[in-house]
Amino acid sequence: MTNDLYYANGTEVQLFEWAFQQQMPVMLTGPTGCGKTRFVEHMGQLLGRPVVTISCHDDLTSSDLVGRFLVSGGDVVWNDGPLTRAVKSGALCYLDEVVEARHDSLAILHSLTDHRRTLFLDRADEVVTAPEPFMLVCSYNPAYRSSLKELKPSFRQRFVTIAMNYLPPEREADVLVAEAAVDRAVAQRLVNCATTIRNADEVFHFEPPSTRVLVAAARLIAAGASELEAAHACILAPLSSDGAITEGLREIAAANLLASDGSHVQSP
Ligand SMILES: Nc1ncnc2c1ncn2[C@@H]1O[C@H](COP(=O)(O)OP(=O)(O)OP(=O)(O)O)[C@@H](O)[C@H]1O
Ligand SMILES: [Mg+2]
């Protein structure tokens, strides 16, 4: 099922539009599964611009971004990389998890993210100035605690930053109903379960369950799973790297969700 409805969580749509008007790059921050990718796709549609997504990783080189010479039929020809193509076509270029890329690979973005709006393709001996609608959007998850990586201040301070987070409970339940076609009562119980875990985050020391895992659980329930089964598989097990579900989490789920016989077990 594909669905690209986006539920706004504040003034982010307006902020993004202003940045687009002013040709300023945007940095989205927020926990995994809170809607960053969905938001960029939505803004692409709203602004009538294609979105070119590049997933960053620590092997990503500046050549992977801008392009390289390739041998083709005995000739050596320059091939634009995805960033160059996005600049030339005036797309929204989305660099996902930008914190994963090495600093030297990101240096190429400096001239593109200030008043110059220019990409220097030194090897191809070409200078590309971004057309008006081109926009660079980056994202990263600052709470990802196992990551020791940090973006440089000289990079961060080039962007309009939009700090995203999970929707308020009522809106998050709207997302589950829209995405998975579950009853509102089911959606609300799933959201309550997640909210309890999120509020106990200090105790658990892991990244809390996201809207994404709630949508996944809701989809299993729509397919026939019980609420508890779906929550164990989609919400609780992914919280720890080994899939272990602690007693505390089990109790939270049991207190909020229905078992396969429709019963509601109250925790002590
Ligand atoms: N505001 C929202 N409106 C509609 N759906 C949402 C929203 N937020 C989250 N979702 C749902 O959660 C899913 C995950 O969202 P998305 O992929 O945008 O997260 P993300 O922030 O990009 O995560 P990651 O950092 O892991 O890439 C979406 O596919 C959608 O089902
Ligand atoms: Mg994403």
C-alpha cells in the first residue's frame, strides 16, 4: 500500500516554503521514523519539484556525489553524479543521514550552501550554478546515541534547521488509521503504549519506538495479528539490538493492549 499523506506537526511546512523561496538549504533533525523522509516527499509534491535522495554512509566519496570519468566504448567520458544531476535539474536534493558521510566528502557542499550556490566540478573543469528551484535538504538523527559522529559547526550553521519529533498522540493515531486502516481505538492503544515507553526513555536507554514501528504493528493487526503479538514483533523486539524484550516492556504492552482473546491484562 502506498500512501503519501503527511500530517504536519507545527510550522514546518511554512518554514520549508520560506527557505525554498529564499533559496536556503534546510537541515531536518529528529529521531528515526518521525516523518523526515515523508515530509521531504510531501514538500517535493507541494512545490512541484522532483526529489533526489542520496543515502549517506562512511564510504561515500565526493565523486559519488558529483560524478566521475568513466570509460565508455574506448572513450573516457564524464558522468554526472546524483548531486550534480539534482543541481542541474533544479530538484530537491535530499541527503539522508548526512552525519554518516565523512567531512571531506561533505566539503564539496560548502559553496553550494552559501550565497554562491555553486558546485565546482574540478575534475570536469566545470562550474555549475544552481538554478532557482534547486534546494539542498539534509537530515540526521542527533539522538542516535551509538554514533560518535558529529557535523561540523561550519556545516550545521549553513542550514535552516527544522527540529522534528513524533506527532502529538491524537495526530499520531490519525496516521495509523490512515496508513494501516485500523480502528481508531486500536490506533489509540498502540500510541498509548508507545507514549508510555517514550516517557520512560530515561529508564530504558534506547531510542524510543517510532511512528514507523507503530504503523508496522497496525498493519499486522489489520492482517489478523493480535495487538500484543503485533506489538511484540514490531514495537518491543526492535528496541534492543538482540530482540530481547524486558519484563518492564512486556508489562507496558500488556497494560495498554489487547491479547489475542481480546482480554486486557492489567499490570500489577
Ligand atoms: N507526519 C507524518 N505524516 C504521515 N505519516 C507519517 C508521519 N510521520 C511518520 N509517518 C509514518 O511513519 C513512517 C516513517 O516515516 P519516515 O520514513 O518519514 O521517517 P524518517 O524520519 O525519515 O526516519 P529515518 O530517520 O529512519 O529515515 C512513514 O512511512 C509513515 O507511515
Ligand atoms: Mg528517512
